Amino acid sequence: MTTVEQRLERVILDLADARGPAKSICPSEAARAVGGEEWRDLMDQARAVARQLAARGRVVLTSRGRELSPSEEWRGPIRIRTTAAGQP
């Protein structure tokens, strides 16, 4: 995992944990926090890190209210929320 991916992971977890399991974040929020003006360049990485976190059970990914499997192919906007298991 690169330093940028590590930073994205930490920011995703921090933002999602701060919102709690009833609310979600957009991957762009993490990309903006890490990338500043160049945040759009980090969107693919932010989504990939979110997928890895979901595979480890740390977050849940949703699209249009439907939970997404980290192992399936998906496109379009996603949301990220923490899980009770994801809490330290």
C-alpha cells in the first residue's frame, strides 16, 4: 500500500467513524482531504481503498441504498459508512 493509499484509508475510516453507522461519506470527501486541489486524481484510489476496507469488514459500501459486495463489479456513485465491527 502506498503512502497516499494509507492516508486515504485513515481519512476514510476517520470520516466514516465520525459520522457513525447511520450516515455515510462520499469517497470524494477523503480524496479532497488528502489531495487538496488535485483531489479528482485520487478518486480511483479512494474507491479502491474503500473496496479494500469493505473486504476487511471495516466499512460498508452502498449505491442507491443497496449494499455492494466488495468482490462484485460496480460503477457509478457509491457511499461509505462504518460498521459496528469497524469501530476500534
